[in-house]
Amino acid sequence: MRNLRDARSIPAAVLVLFRAVSILFPLCVVFPVQAADAKAPEKNQPPVLLVATPLGLLPGQTNAVVVRGLRLDSVVELRTASSNSPLALKIKSKGKAELPKQQEATEAGDTRLDFELFLPAAMPQGSVSIVAISANSASKPFPLLVVSTNQFAREKEPNGGFQSAQKISVPQTIQGAIDPAEDVDVFSFHGSAGERLEISVTASAFGSVLDPLLTIYDAAGDQIRTNDDTGASRDSTIRLTLPDDGQYFIALVDANDRGGPAHVYLLNLRRQTL
């Protein structure tokens, strides 16, 4: 009798097992599909251009540019945003980019795109926008700053103190970067008593992650003026009338002691016009 009871219980056990499998099997099928669907939008997200190095391109020559951003390793073509100003852009390389310490990918970019851009000699100061094209999407237009070749200079290291300050003149635009972290860039110029100057930094307005802190010193090393932010902008501007004839120093740092390849800037030294 025991064997008969065991024999009759087998179909019931099989039925229970069949029901359990029939319930779980659709779930096993659905879950991978849902996971795949969740990842699909990531693949179709467009590339993002965040910051270009150097900040400020020169007309009349071929500019070597590195732009950092998101998903730039998927870019297959670069174009100018406006059909009225077609320019020759040539991609040289693309790939992953190391993130500076304490910076997010959305801030400094985890991929990079190296390209060349020729600007005609007649290109005026201002900006030109480019678009990065991937297989399935395109980036938003990204502005590249165009500067004049007149009164232009590049930052030269070492220039981290008064003794090693880089000599510049008025007027001048200096192209540089605060790199590495806690870097200090110091410039010196000769000024005259009563001379009205404007000293400004162009950085965050064109994608740089630099938070500039600008300070002016006299020949004795005494602080005359300092500025962190200008209005709603992180970029710094100082307007002043020089008190004496002699040597002056401009010191530029990141306000948070950070630095890296995305901390690029243009330092502009100009006479104020009435």
C-alpha cells in the first residue's frame, strides 16, 4: 500500500513542479529583455563636448585641438555648426581620457578627441561652433573661441613666483592652463601712474572648469586688488587705476586649488577706454 501511495503522489508532485516552472519561466525571459532595454538608451546618447584645449584658436594657421567630453570615442565626424562657415576639420585620434583627481566625468570629460582645424587668416575674433557626429546621434553645437594674433602670447613655465614671473606687456592676451593642482601662474608688466587697466580671465564661459582667482601686486609684493567671481560668472575681472610707475604682478590660481588639462584660460590685459 505504501508503494501505491507513493506512486499516486508522483503525478501531483510533477504537477506542482510544472506549475512552478510555468510561472517562473516567463520571468526568466522577461528580465533579460528589460535589462537590455534599460541599456539601449545609453548607446544612443549623443556625444558631449565639454572643454577644448587650448582655449583660444588662431586664424591663419592649422590649430591642433584636444576636446574633452563624454562618448567622444564614438565620434566618426566633426562639422561646423553653420553651413555659412565650412571649415576643414580632421580627426587625428580619439579614446579614453584620464580624469583629474576630485573631478567628475560630466565636468572634465572621460574621453577625448584630437583634431586639427585650419582657420582662414581673415577669420575675425569671436567664436565658431562645431558638432560631433556619432553613428546614431550628434552633439549640441560647441563654441571654439577665435582670438587675434595681435598681442598674443602663450604661458611659459616655470612662472610660479615673483622671481620667475613671465614678462608681458599692455595690451596682451595670454593663453594658458592651471595644471597641475595648486599651480600658480604669475606674470609681470610695467605700468605708469594713473594708467587705467582691465585685467580679465576668460575660462568658464567657454567650458573650462577653472574657477579663477585673480590678484594684482605692486613691485614690493603688496596686494593691490583681488577678484574671484564677476557677477554671476566664475570668471574674474579687475579694473583699476595704477597708483605708481613701476613693475606690477598678476597672479592666477584656481580658487579651489584644483588644476588639470581642463583648467584652461585666456588672461586679457587691456587699457580701459573712457
